[in-house]
Amino acid sequence: MNRRPHLSREAWIGLALAGSYLLFTAVFWAYPFFWLAKLSVTQWRFFDTPVFTGPRNLLLTLRDPMFLQALWNVLRFLLLYVPLAFVGALVVAFGLQHVGRGKAFIALCFLLSNVSSGVAMALVFTKIFSATGPLNRLLFDWAGIAIPWTTDPQLAMLAIALVVAWKFVGYYGLILYSGLLTIPKELYDAARLDHAGPLTRLFRITLPLLNPQLMMVLVFAILVSFGLFTEPFLITGGGPADSTVTPQMMIYETAFRRLQPSHAAMMSILVSAATYLLIVVARRLFERKVTLA
């Protein structure tokens, strides 16, 4: 008779590690996901028993003008945030290329804003962008103008985009810098021999070969945009005229202030679906396969 082979010590360790991860996933991801899906098709107010309502929450969400306004605000934010993030990240990446000593320290400094408290940062920028803040005082002394950064519906989202870009641009810059390190310098030498100028080298060599890193930054920017909450909640409170209301603020308001967690669950599912769809479209449009062979 054939005996079953005994598992080695390494195999048991591997099973234990994999099992702990699967348990963690089941408790903190799978169960909340299925509970959210169940909650989205029921009516529940935290203390009573969920009652099945079918597509009612879906219809309520799609007919909610404030939710649709929040989605439109996200698209507006993306149009402002993505150029700021990309230009700032490229400046950081190219700047690091020309740093000699202390490059690690400078790179660490770029990450400080990314790991700083979002609440503290929002409070600081609230003061900076206020009507009597240092930025407006500087503008008034220099040009005789004062800009209503957070009180004008046309400018409030720009102020939010500037704050979020300041927080993440260093992190994005390090991602692009890692891509710059992989580009062979021989390509630039050959381009100079062919009398290619700086802009030609940028658009014909650097940016095409940075496509994987640029796509990573774009995906992160989309995720940040649809997950935006702290900055508009603390700086503008969603105003003025609901111009900075975001889906995450709507979910919070619906679940914990209106006491409609079922409606908020459906909102979160739709926001997740919109995020995924936009990422898929962005990858189809802009992602390119990069080879150096």
C-alpha cells in the first residue's frame, strides 16, 4: 500500500501563512463586501431588521441630483488634478536626476506631505486660502488683487486640487523617478547625435518609455479623486453652492446623518463601479506596451 507523503516543515509554514491571509481576507474583505451587497437591496436603519426592497435604492440613487452633482464634481476635480499631478511629478523626477549628494534625504522630504495628517494639512490650507490669509495678502501686496479661493464656485475645486496635488506630487514624482532610472542613457546619446532637441527627447524617448509609471500615477489619481473626502469636507464643507461635494461626502451624509445606510451602500457600489470603469477606459486609451529590445 502507498503511504501518503508527509508534509515538510516548510509546507506547513506555507499553509499557515496562506491560511492566515485567507482568514484575514474573509473577515475584513469578503464578509464586509457581501454585507454591503445585501445592504444595498434592503432597507435598514442600524437598529431594525433589514427588509428586502429590490432595486429601490438603485433607483433612488440614480434619481438623486446631489449624487449626480457629486460625480460631476469628481470629473471636474480630475480635469484639474491630473495635469497638476503629472507636471509636478515630472518636475520632481527630473529634479532628482540632477541632485548629487543628499538625494535620499530630499526624496524622503518629498514623502513627508504624503504621510502627513490629512486633517492637519486641511486646516493649514484653510488658513492659507482664507480671504485674509498669507496667500491673499501676498497677492494684494504684489498685484493689488485678492482671490476668493474657497468662496467662489468656479475656484473652490481648484483650491482643493492644489491641496491634494501638494500632498501626493512627491510620491508620484518618486514613481516617475524610478522609471527614469530604467531608461538607457545610450538612447539619449544617440538622439543627441541625431540633433534631437530637449522637447523631442522628452516626447519621443522619455514619456513613451515612462508609460508604465505614468499609467500607475494616472490610476492612483483616479482612486484619489473618487475617494476624496477630508480636504473638501474640512476646507469648503462641500460648498460653495455644492461645487465641491464629493461621492464620499454624500455616502457619509446619507449613512450617518440621514440614517440611511442602505442608500449609502448602493452609492458606494456605484462609486466603486464608476472608478473601475474609468480605470479600464484610461488603460485602454493610454496604456502602451514598452520594450527596450
